[in-house]
Amino acid sequence: MRRSVLIACVATAAISILLLATPLLINIRQTLERQEYGIMQYYAERVQVLLNDPKYLSNTLNIIQNDEIMRYQLFAGDHLVIAAGADHLANKTLPLDDVHTASQGKVGRFRANGVIGVTVPLRGSDQKLRVLRSDHLLRQQLATNTFMVLGLASLAILAAGVTGILVARRITKPLYSLEDTAIQLGEGNFTARAEPTGAPEIDTLAAALNTTAERLSTTLERQRQFNADASHQLKTPLTALRLNLEALEFTDADATLVEAALKEVDRLDATIQETLALADMPQGDQLIDLRELIEDRMPGWRTLAEAQGRTIEVLIQDHPMIRARPAAINQALQVLVDNALEHGKGGIVIEVDDMKSNLDASWTRLTVTDEGDGFKEGFTLGRGLRLARSLVQAEGGRLRLGDGPTACILVPSMSSDDALLARAAQAHHSPSKWRLMVPKSGE
């Protein structure tokens, strides 16, 4: 914006100066030429008077002969009768328009080939007297005045540029402050407030931003309180259910069924925690080790698959890490596995590999494949798949469906340097917690 304000000020000044300087230069040129023509006409009329007076005729002719600045020409009709003075102008090719004008009883003027001249008719005859002089002095005056005008114009444009910089800084400084406040709000710092600047329009915007920040802060606090209350309310019956199931282990109840029920309770508890975590704003970069994430969920998935007489296999080519919310990736992957268990057939394969896009961007691909018929043409996303898509898109990824019995999650890969820092952070923090690793500043 500073550049735009500066360009606007300089452009406005330049256009204004151009509109002023152009007619000014034209007027200066015309004024200097009229002044020069006036001087030449004065000399011509003076010589005419002296030539008509017998007392001054001889002396006047002598002055004309020795004049090194002006040249005098006497015409009869269009024919040059006599010429004297300023020999350096003798060989100049000059027009005769001024002579024709003088033949009509008027004063003729011309400027050509570096010469300026005036022709006057002689009284009492049909002869004309032409006085010539180099226009060197006139050109010097024109150049000097033009230089002065252009110099003043340059100074004016420079002043406009300095003024534009000062104005741009005055205007954009409070805007940059608003931008900084908005960035802090976007990063979750709802205590950030925009300071008043003294500019009514910007202060109105700052007040609106502060009001929004206050409302967001209140809403977030209510949401956090709700999440805490919901977590407490949900954990209480789950804890009671777990205790009851554990008590069944000391009865004649089928141990296999009790163990399966306990696993479902664990799964439900994890799902509740992840769902509540998705409602919270992310704090810092969250780094996920996909191998540990998948292996942590595999026992529950294998139990569900074995209950249907099916198998589930994991293929991971390397040890990938991505930057995303673990709860979002976990829930999206859970939806794809549940979809394969419910609608698919045969064995299920979860594969993790890298993929390059047409723009050379690197993606980490999580693929869930089964041996069923796959997604039929024109299928409609169910609630679970819509949830998975929105969760993945919120992390900057993509959900691809419809390529046979294959569902694919694409998440932007981390660079090798980022992955190295992430592993260092993982080793520095608790290695058993894949769900959230927040590296310290500078790591």
C-alpha cells in the first residue's frame, strides 16, 4: 500500500507539472521570440530613418559595412540589390516569405537555419530592408529557461515523492498495527487489541476488530468450558461401564466378550477425546509419526476385522511424519477403515507412501483398500465420509474416493529438514506420545 500511495502522489504531481509546464514553456518561447523580433525591427526602422537623412547616410553606410553581428540586405521586389555586414551570415539559405510580407506594407518576420530576421518596407519606394542576426542568443535563452522550468519540475516531483513517503507511512503504520493484531487473533491470542491511532476511519475499524476479538474470546472460553463439562459428563458413565465390565471378569461371563467390550470402551473413550480435541483451536505445530499412529490403532481394527473373518494389513515404505492435528487424521482414517469394514469385502490393506504432484509438490498418501466392489459411479458421500473430507481439508489435505475399492488421504509432506527437526523434537519429548509433539521455538 505504501508503494501505491507513493506512486499516486508522484503521478499526480507529475501530471499537474506537465499540464503547467507545457503551456509555460510555449509561452516563454513565444515571448522571447517576440522580444527578439522587436529588437530586430527597432534596428531595421532605425537604419531606414538614417538612410533617408542625407546628413547620416555616409556614416550609416560605414557602420553597416563594419557590423559583425547583424547583416543588412536591400531587396527590390524579390531580388537582392545589396548586402553588407556580418559576413558569417552571407552564405545562409533563407526563405523569402518575410520579403513578400514586407511587399504588402507589413513587417515580415522569419527564423530558419540558425538565423532570425525582420524585413520592413522602405518609405517612398518599393524596396525592402532586411536585418538578419544569428539566433544563437535566442537559443541560449530558450535552453536556460527550459532548464530552469524542468529543474523546478524535478524539485516539485521530488518534494511530492518525499511527501508521498511521509503520507504513506502515516496511513499504513496503523494498518500494519491492525494486521499484526489480526495475525495474533488468527494464531489464537484473543487478548490482542488494536490501539487507537487518531484516524477516525481506522479507529472505527480497530474498534470493530477489538469487539470481534472480545466476542471470539468469550465464545472460545465458553467452548472450552463446554468441552471440559462434556468430557466430565461422558467420562463418568464410561468409567462406570468400565468398572462394571471389569467386575464381570470375576464372574462366569465369557472372558472373550468382556475383553472385546473393554476394547470398545477404550475405543469410545479415545473417540470422545479426539472429537473434543478437534473442537479446540490447535496450539503450535502438531507433528504426527504415522507409523506410531497407525500401530496404536491396529489392535482395535484387527479385532473388528477378525470378528468378520477378515484380515487387515499395514504397509509403510518409510517412517513418514506430517504436520497436522492428530485427532483429525486419526478420525478421518477411522472413517475409511470403518467404511471398508462395513461396505467392503476381503482383506484390508492400509498403505503409506509418498507421491509427487504435477507441480513437484510432495504429498504423503494414506490408502485404505479392500477387495470389494468399491465406490460405484455417482455415489453420494455419507455422513462419515463427509466428516472425513472436511477434517482432511482443514489440514490442507485432500480426500480421494472412487478409484475402485480404494480411499485415499493426501496430506502435504514435510521437508527433510522439517522431518529431522520433528524427530529431534520427538526424541526430546516423551517418545510414547505420538498424539501431540510441539517443538520448542528454535528447534
